[in-house]
Amino acid sequence: MGAGVALAIVDHVKTAVLGSATDPAQALVATGSVTVRAAHASAAETSTDADGSGGSVGVGASVGINLLWDDVRAVAARSVSAG
């Protein structure tokens, strides 16, 4: 009898912040456009294998599970004037 188990638990948190934690009230004035962008790319692969051997009866089982969470944010943590 053979058994195989593969489990991947992945939590990605990516944040792009325009601002300052020390002075969030400070304004940003831009003469052009302002873009705050966050991006994330990921891939996950899980593999499992099980062998079964025996004289006349063999049993094998395998299970693969991926649990993925992606949290991507872009925030302006201040007043922004653009134009």
C-alpha cells in the first residue's frame, strides 16, 4: 500500500502606498496625472505520487491541494491634487 499527500497554503499580500505614515496630512500636488498601481503575479504547482505494490492486489492513493489567497491593493494615503 502506498500513499502521498501534498498541501500548499500560500497567502500573498502586496500593497503600493502613496503617502507617509509619519505625516499622512501632507498633500501631494502634481502637474500631470498620478497613478498608484500594485501588481502581483504568481503560479503554484503541487504534485504528489503514490505507488502500490503487492502480490496480487496493490493499493495506492494520492491527494494534492492548493489553497491560495492573493490580496493586492494600491492606496493614496494622503490628499492628491493632479491636473
